[in-house]
Amino acid sequence: MKSFVLKGALGALALGLGGLSLFATPVVAQQAVPVLLCPQGCGPTESDTILMNQMIRDGYPVVLQPQETPGYMANIRMMADPSMWETTVFSTEDPIIQLAFRGGTDEIEEFLPEPIPIDFRLLYGEAWWGQGKFFVTFDPNIRTVEDMMGKRISLGLRSQSDWGFFSRLFLEHGYGITPDNSRINHMTPPALTQQLIDRNTDVAVSVFGTEPRLEEWLIGGPLRQLEAAGEFHYIGIEPEIVDKVNEKFDTTFLSVAIPAGTLPHQNEELNVAVNRGFKAVHESFSEELAYQIVKGVLEYGPQLQDLHPLWDIWSPELMLHGLSEENTHPGAIRAYKEAGLWHLATETYADYQVTYPEAR
């Protein structure tokens, strides 16, 4: 065990979060477990800091210690290092782990230069992400993805899984739209959003999150910015294209039909693809730590729903959607079985389990 001390930017963030009981001195007898996240402001850095504060305040035996990183693509590459396996939790998504098996191939090398063929073990799901799997435009003549051929298309950075990497997968392998036949630019989400507002690009990606019941929705800042800029419309991705990409790359993207009126300025039903965000570890990670982490999230989830939008979408269904005996850490499975929830993975959502390429 080691003492836990808040340090750096995330420590300052934690001290600035209202409504939480904070501490003046380090808390001992709590094991700090680093969790690789994404850049500050991405959402999980803030929501996991709230969880950390709650664990510290209550003297919970394990504390997830948020670590800011360049993003999920960086996380999977860092987790290829065996020195991280027994000590570190990381944020990831089902297609990232799956596509990492193909790193270095012609289709993937631009985003993942080397293969990472590791069957990482999942702990729990934390969100369904839509960014990069739908498009927005102010141009009334662009109604479908096919209409985007030859247009100016603004995507996220190549180092961003959803915003940049996945959007290119769907454009190129779903519709044949490539940098050779269209003007595709990669930039940060704020930059691409402003480009669209200024009409310096024709179409761009944007952001939302949701959960398995499709009852709670996270409307990301860039989408709210577009909402304030005036009327725009959405361009979706059809279920058959999602199937096509999944078949080609052994991925488990999900097709979702969003009811009209759910998103800003959404006047009709919209078909999109989503992927699932997870906390994951290597199989050599401590079973007891995995058990305590999942048990803690099950305990604190209901308490934190009013404190951050990412916790607002929390549910046991979200945590277990996609899990299986094969892809989940044994410590996590023990926590779910103890809570009487494991049937959600093995029965209720058995058709939606995350598989890895070698298992298919």
C-alpha cells in the first residue's frame, strides 16, 4: 500500500470541484491505481477525478488516480509496454483493442504503426460514443455520405480514435471516400467545428454520447456550438455500412437509430454507428484490485450521477454491455456476480459481447 497525494493539474482540478468533501492531508492505507485517460477537458478526466475524490473521502481501499494522456490511441500504445501491465488501468474502446491487432497493415498503419495483439481484459463500460460515426453540414445539397465525395471534409486528429481514426475507416472502407478523391483535413475538434461555422469546410464530424437504453444523451460542446450557430443537418451511417466495416476489420461497432428530436436541430430519425468506451487492464493485473475497482464503481455510480454528465448516463447496464467470460478480468466478474448483475452480460446482452480477432 502507499499514501495517496493529489498532484499536478488534476489535483488542482479536484480542489476546484464544488460540492465534494476534500482533504487537507494525505490519506494513508488507500492503494492508488493510475488510470490512463485523455487530455484534460475530454470528459473522463473530470468524471474520474470526481470518483477519485469520493473514494479518498470515504477511505475506500482502492483509489483510481487519473492520468492525463494524449488520448486513447496513445493509451493502447503505452499499454504495449509490459511494465504497465500489473499496475495500470486504461480508458479505451472496443474497436481500439480490436484494430490494434492489425497495427502496421496498409489500412491501419497511418493510425497505428505497429501491431498490438493483446487480449486486454475489460473492467466496465463507461459510455457509448458517436463522434466520428456521423457528420454535420450547413450545405442543404449534402444529404448523404455519398454526396460528400470531392467535398472539403474536416475530421479529428489522426491520434484521436473516434474523431479521426474511425471516421476515416467508415469513409474509406464504407463509401470509398479517401484523401485522393476528397479534401480531408485532420485537426482538433474546436478547430474543425469553427471551420464549419465559418463555412471554410463543407462537412465535419461532431460529438454525442449515450448508453444502452438510449434514454440519456450527452451533447458535446462542439455540437452545442453548432446549435448556437444556426440550422444545420445531420448525415448518418447506414446499418449495412456498419456491418461492412465490422466484417472487414473484426470490429464490434453498433448501429443505433436516434429518434427525431434527440439531438439539436435533428428533425428526423438518424442512423449512426457508435462504439463503447471501457476501462480495461492486462490479464496479469491484480484480481483483488480489479474486484475492488468494479465494486467501487457499482457503489459510487448512483451517488455521482448529479455531479458530471458522464456519471449521469451511468447504469449497471452500461457497465456490463459487451462483457463476457472471455474478455472480462476475473476480479471484475467476481464483483458483478457478487452484486447479482452478471446475467446482464451473459443473458440480456449476450448478442453484443466484445470479441477479439483471434477469438473469431
